[in-house]
Amino acid sequence: MKKLFKILFFSCILISLFFFKDTLAVNESFVVNFSDEHPGPNQKIDAKIVSYSFDENRSEISWYLNGSLALSGKGEKNFSFTTGKVGSKTALLAVIYSQEGIRVEKSYQFIPAEVDVLWEAKTHTPASYKGKAMISRETVIKITAFPDFVYNGSKLSPSDLYYDWEINYKKKPDLSGYGKRSFSYKLSNLASEENIKLTVSSYSGILIAEKTIKIKTQSPEIIFYEEKPLEGPDYNNALLDELDLFGSEIVIRAEPFFFSKNSVSQLSYNWKMNGQSFWPDYQPNVVDLRAPEGASASSLVSLQIQHPFILLQSAVKSIKINFGL
């Protein structure tokens, strides 16, 4: 009798171990893939069950959203939902009854956070210019992150978050770390586009937000303005490629845009009228133009501005002036 009891006892253990092992195997091979692992606020997410130990198409699948049954049925392996506002919690539970009668489940929690990444170009623009300074090659730009992280109703300080930066798909450990939400660096002279990726996470790792921006460079520019004796430069009206002038004289101010700010005073100015070089009387970017004597009433005025050390930072501008019309 004792021998029979021992046989039954160990048989039960073996059956339990087999059942536990089989259930564990099912759990290990059952995953839920999400269209975005770190979704932001009010974002639609697609979830899909994938398993290699049972046929999910023949299994009874139920999806619970925030404790309420949202979808149930045989083969319902796909489910979509939308996250809430920043800091809100969305609980997702997937319950599966396989064709073999094994029950498995997995739960997930989403707390959306977000981060914005802005750039500032250290390039020159006139004081009157109200637009954004654009980026040219080999200029210095400043990158700053603005995270919005809320947990349990409290907004987390940006200095308490971890910032993981990548530039052109390469990790930058020297720029990354707690509180490192801003840095400056110099663009190369080769790339016409820079890829900046940031992953921000809370200390616990519960809150995560990602942001990728592409920064495109452009060539520096020259814009001509008419400068009037008493009023100064008319920055509200840039001169176009051709100007009909009712008179024999005009003062033109040339403003360089998007050259490196720290070396704008070293730029070289090369003025030409009808192919002949000439030099301004006082300022390198301001010229007093008069109709040439004994020549055509029209003159082609051109200017080339060149950075002294960066060959790719140069610009050319020309204007045709029809005098005395």
C-alpha cells in the first residue's frame, strides 16, 4: 500500500512538473508585438500576438483595456487602442486559451511621455531679421530637449531624466547622461543632412520617450536692400534681380545670411559692375552706385562673399539696375 502511495505521489509530481513546464513553454513563446514600444500621448497603437508553441488563429483570445473586456473571440490576435494624455496609465491584458486548453496571459502598462528637440544655429542674420537663422555647413548648432514627463500626477524635473543622444546613427556617450538635455557641436563640411535621435527615460525606466529630427544644411545667402540717406536701409523690401531706378544713383546694402556668426567680421566682399571690380568707400557691404558715363543705362552689379576658412561658406548675388528711367 505504501509502495502504491509513493508511486501515485511521484506520478502526481511528474504530471505537475510536466504541466508547469508546458505552461512555461507556452508563456515564453507567446509575445505581443506593438507598433510602437514607447508611444506618446493620444497615439494609436496596434498590438499583435505571435506564438510558436500554439496556433493563435485557433485559440480563444480576449483583450482587456483598463480592466474592461474590449475584444474577444477565436483568432482575435490583433488589437488596436489609443493612449491617453501625458502621465495617464493605460493597462492592457491579453488572455489566451489555446486549442490544447492551456490558459496564458500577459499584461502591459503604458504611461505616455513626450519630448521635443529644438535646434539653434550659430549663424549670422541682421539685427532686424525676425526669422530663424538657418544652418550652413561647418557651423555650430545647439541642440536642446524639452521633455514632458508626468508620473502619478507629478511632473518630473528635466534634470532628473536620463538623455541618450545619437548623431548620425552613432551613440554619443560623452553627450549622454542624467540632466544632459542640451549640447552644442560643429557640423561637418560634407553632410547635407544630420540625423539627431534622443531617448529620454526616467530613473525607474518606466517612462520613456523618443524623438528623431533631421537637420538640413543650406548655403549662405546675400540679400540686397536699398539704403536711403535719412531713413537707413529698407529692410521691409528686399531688392529683386532687376531694378528700374528713376534716377542716376542708388545706395545698396548687402546683408550676408547664415555665415558662421563668430567670423562674420572676417568675410571678404568682392564687388563687380559690368564685370569690373570696384571697392566700397566706407563699409564693405554698402556701395553707392551711379550710372556709368558714356555707357549703357543698365548695369549688372554682382557681389561674392566668401568665408576666409570655410570654402563651402560662400554666396553670390547679382542685380541688374536700369538707371534714369
